[in-house]
Amino acid sequence: DIQMTQSPSAMSASVGDRVTITCRASQDISSYLIWLQQKPGKVPKRLIYGTSSVQSGVPSRFSGSGSGTEFTLTISSLQPEDFATYYCLQHSSYPRTFGQGTKVEIK
Amino acid sequence: EVQLVASGGGLVQPGGSLRLSCAASGFTFSTYSMNWVRQAPGKGLEWILFITSSGNSILDAASVRGRFTISRDNARNSLYLQMNSLRAEDTAMYYCASGDFYGGGTYSLHDVFGIWGHGTMVTVSS
């Protein structure tokens, strides 16, 4: 199974901050990487697919990059509505595996 | 509106069974593979099952193998999860989510995990 390791597991940030979340795969997954956002009590929402394609309707402050085993989700200027938990997900092989999540909290 | 609506969750005793449903609308369900994903209270997301658009192929996670079964009825635009021999550790919110698209000779990953149902809660407890 491919292990997905996210860092950090939690972070505190202020509105306007640039936030970077990293996801590392235990083996090469090419560009088969998705980023999801989940707010408490809500359904996960896809933000980024194919490593760097931004989901329709998602603000342009969200971006994704990487390939192979190292991937990054960047929020260029954190907004109040961005406080949530973020997950990476690999769909290169089965079983599909998620990162453990990164909780972004208000500083 | 593109929508997945999950239902069928509830409280069940250890060793019991439950069948979840996921009703699709607003898109051509029969051209999409589908997944079930679950989330234990306060925990992360776990993929558990996949089924191709035709229903001919299924893949499962080790944690549910031999106990859970995925199926679909394309005529009813519905996805199912049959859960048997339930354990306390199966307590979770269960989500259905879209997979890849295959229709008219075209294959696409555009909507992979892009459509999620609102989830249905399963609690296994005596």
C-alpha cells in the first residue's frame, strides 16, 4: 500500500498568511494526487485534482504543485473560511490512501 | 444539480448487518465508477470500496474484506454497501464518492472524488 504522509498535522495561522501543506507518498504516484478540504460536520470538498488543477468554483488563492512523491497545497492568503482540515489523496493505485489530515486553526 | 444522497445508516449491534444506499442525480451515473469512503468520529478519511461503472469489477480495503460488499443498480441510479459482521471499529460516517468516467469511448479522471454524498452515520454498539 502507498503511504501518504502529510505535514504538519496541525498549524495555527492568521488571516492573510501564506500557508503551505506538504504530502509525501511512499512511492511514485505520478500526478494522481487530490487535495480535499473538510470543515467540521461537513462533507469533504475537492479543491485540487491532478496535482495542480483547481476545482471549478474554488478560489484562485488555492494552488497545488509537485509530482512523483512530493506534493504541496498552498493557500496564498488565508481567509476566515479556509480554517478547516485538509487531506491529500492518492489515486495512483489501490487501495486509495489519504494523508492523515492537516488541521488549520486560527492563531 | 449533481447530487449523491446516502441513506440507510443507524445503530446496529456488533455482528449485525446493515445496507447503505447512495442515490445519484444530475449526472450520468452509469458512466462513473464509484467509491465508498468512511470516517470514524474525530478521525481521518479511509477509502474502503470501489466498483466500476458496469459493476463488473470491485476492489476493497483489507479492513472490510469478506464482510462488506459494494454493488450498484444503474437502472435505479443507485449504489449500495452491504455491511455484515459489523464491529465497533466500523462505527463511522459513510460517504459515497465518484470515481473515473468511462462513456462513449472516452475515459476521464476529471471527476475522481469530485462528487461526494452527504454521508450516513453507522454506529455499531450493544
